[in-house]
Amino acid sequence: MAARRTMVRTLSGIGIGVMLSAGAALAAGTGQADAAPNIHCAGQLCHNYGDQIGIGFGTYQCPNGIQYPSFAVVPPFGTAAVYPANCGGVKSLY
């Protein structure tokens, strides 16, 4: 019975060590720059967390309230607004 308790303690110690190591590895990766574009867009603004220029896809809202998908060219570690959509009036077919 004593050998079984020792084995259980050893295995639980290994499990805890693995979990702590995994947590430390994840925490160490937080906040580091990506070696490629890492772009996140919210509405009309896109932010690049990476160290290379990239293209983000957001939504442009016209003054009349209509929203259109649009894109932004975002520099490394920078923020850019999406390009304005063609918000002109719709011409009648007749």
C-alpha cells in the first residue's frame, strides 16, 4: 500500500509540473510580435500586431448608415482605417 501511495504522489507531482511548465510557456509567448502580419479589425479600424505590412478586412459605414466590406493596408505595429466605400446614391435603372 505504501508503494502505491508513493507512485500516486510521484505521478501527481509530474502532472503538476507539466501543467506549470505549460502555463509558463503560454505566458512567455504573450505580447511577443509575430513574424508575419497579425491584423485584427473592429469596424473601420484595423491594428497590426505583427512586424510585416499586411491587409485587414473591416467594414466601412457610409453617412447614410449603410455598411460595406472594405480593406485597409496596415503597417507593422500600426493602425489604419479601411478605405472608404463608394457611398454615392444608387442610380435608377429606368
